[in-house]
Amino acid sequence: MTALSEDDLGLLRDTAARFFEEQLPLNALRKLRDDRDETGFDRGQWRAMAALGWAGILIPQSYGGNALGFRALGNILEQSGRTLAATPFISTVLLGAPIIAHAGSEAQRKDVLVAVASGEQILALALDETPRHAPHRISTRAVRHGDHYVIDGHKMFVLDGHVADRFVVVARSTGDHNDRDGLSLFLVDADTRGIRCTRTMMVDGRNAANIEFEQVQIAADALIGLPGAGFDTIEPVLDGACAGLAAEMLGTGLEAFDRTIEYLKTREQFGVPIGSFQALKHRAAEMYCEIELTRSSVAAALEALDNNATAAPALVSLAQVKACEMLELVSNEALQMHGGIGMTDEVDIGLFLKRARVAQQILGDAIYHRERYATLIGI
């Protein structure tokens, strides 16, 4: 990993802020939603982000990336969260590519990582099978027959699944559906026979898909890492993705808060700005405190991941809990402080609440991560 100085991180953050404000403002998300865009994000802008080195930010230099690490990526995602930018960061950069980088064969790394870093290939992790995040509760089966595997099962809420070029599929090769052991990972082309993908339009206008695997036959060399040891690979990758998602949620909360404070300063009632009302001041102060607590939690998680600290998993779940709780509070208060006009589609603040509700469920909600945190620290 290439360590960046605080000045470099600040420059990266400023660059990202300008890019998302100019190239992917809120109106870009509105257009994707209103046009029911088939892709769900702007491929040209994604290639532009790749040209800036962002798609390869967790990929080693030997495979076309720059390996700048999680703190750098967190600064980018915080700014993308401010404009609710639709990108395949989570599906491809945080989930798909790290699995290949950590456990893929040399052939898989050369084939996939270079294409991801250049912005030419989209990956999707086919993991969850129920409405709630449960990364080891897997019933999808992969059975070996000579020189190939056959996969049967289904996956839900696969981020960017409808446009992915390849899937990283988590399937059970041995054991019961709730066992941690016995999971295997496979790199599967999206156009493989037997795969049926159904796009789901989420409330925030983002992308996910439900995927059916029916007698999907793949070569044995599609296996990623060792058979039956897949959970040891995906668990740290999920930690990185959760930390990145928490950074994006922090940006979303910050922008919703800033817009609300500006509204409190300009909206008048009884001849004075409503921001002068003591009750609203108290509520705004609570929002600010929760945002700052989340900022500290996210920073600690990102730094721990970059340093491979033993406390990283617990810090990641802590950051995810704080981000979920903060964004629920801030999005609710922002809408209420805007009053009735906040419920209309003409006002942008409602988009932040919709994004909050989806983000709170991706990769585990506050309840899931609170329980995980308690387990990790031995409570």
C-alpha cells in the first residue's frame, strides 16, 4: 500500500469534491431515475474516475492499480455521498476486486484486476440469499463433476448485478446452510448459460438484482482460492466494504445537514428565521454531534484497515452502527425541519432520506453490526 500524507489526502478530497459537484451532481441521479436508465450509472463518468486512479485504489500496482488504501478511498466516497453519486464503487472496487486480489489465481488477477482498474469491467458479489444480510447463511450449492462445477441456487440484492460483466459467486460446497465453513468462491461470466438476472429498482434509484443459478456449469479453474475456505476471504473484504459504505453515509449525512442548516437560516416564520427557534437549535446540535461521532468512528476504521490492525473488524462494525444511526437521525430531522415541502420531489432533501433507508440495509444494518461488535469484543 502507498501511504499518503495528510496534505495528499486533502488534495484527493478536494479533487473528489470538485469532480462530483461538477460531473455527478444530484441532477445526474434524478436524470438516471427519471429516464429509467438501463445501466443505472454513467459509464463515461466511471471511466473518467478510473482515469483518475479511483477504480484501482485497492488494486496492487502490478495489476494496474495504485494501492492507495482505505483512507484515500474513504475521502473519495465521502464526497460521492454528498451528491448521492451513482457509481459501482461498492460492487466493484470494494467487494469484487479485493476478493480477486486476495485469493484469485495469477491468471484471474491479470484477467480481472487490470480490466477493473481501467474502468472496463464491472464486478458484482452474489452473496446474500435473504432480505437481511447474513454472509454465511448460504444454501446455493456448487457440486464438482470432474473438471467442472455445477451451481444451483439464488441470490438477492446483488449490487449492480444487472450490468456486471462477472459475478463473484458464494456457494456452498460442503456443510449445512448456516455453517461458516464449506463456502467456496467462483468467478462466473454474467452471460453463462443458466443464469437469470432480474433488476430491482430500489427506492433511492440505485441498482441491485435478484439472480437465479440453474444448473450453471463452470470450469474448475473458476474457483477462487481454496474450496470450502471462502468465508475467510470474504469476511475481511466485507469489513473493507462496510468501512467504505460508512464513509459514503457520512458524506450523505453531512450534505443533508448543511442543506438543512441553510434552510433554517433562510426560511422565515413570524418574521424571523426558523433557525432562531431554540427547539430547532437543540435538534440541529444533536445532528452535528452525531455526525462528528460518526466522522471519528469512520476515520478509526479506515486507518485500522490500512494498518491491518487486529481491532479493525470491531472498529468497522462500530463505524457502521454509528453511520446507520446518524444517517437515520439526520435524514429524518432534515425532512421534518423542511416541513411539508420536504416531502415533495421538487426538493432535493427527500432524496437523502431515500438514500439513507437503502444504505442502512446494505451489508448489514445497525442491529446486525451491533451484535457483531458485541461478539468481537467478547460481550
